[in-house]
Amino acid sequence: MSLKRAVSSLHNELLQLESALLRREPAWTGAAATAFSHAQMQWRSQVEAITETLDHCATIALDSGNSFAELENKLTAAWGS
């Protein structure tokens, strides 16, 4: 799998997770609805930030001739997971 496709795939999976969570959302009103909406906006912002970061890493890796496995190893070492 190419690095760009892997990033795109992760982005799509995160958006699908959001959709699944929204289908389970109760009909909240008032402060609860406001809090949920705020959390949803933060979620989307984080998804976009993660995607942009990984896309940037993928671009750097491709430009320097690294493979997906090498990038994965570097990210795992950096993030400690």
C-alpha cells in the first residue's frame, strides 16, 4: 500500500467512526447538545490535524526514498506505541 493511500485510508476510517458514533447519538437538547457539537468539532479538527501530519510525513518519506514500513517504524518509535 502506498503511503498516500494509507493516510487516505486512515482518514476515511476516522470519518466512518465519527458517522457510526453519530448514528448512536441520543436526541440531546440544550447544554448537552452544545457540548456534543463542540466535541464533534474538536474531533473533526483532530482528524484533519492527524491526516495532515501523516500526509506530511508520507511526503517526506517518499521524497527521501523511505518505504511505508520504515515510516511506520519511525512513527512507532516516536509515539511509543
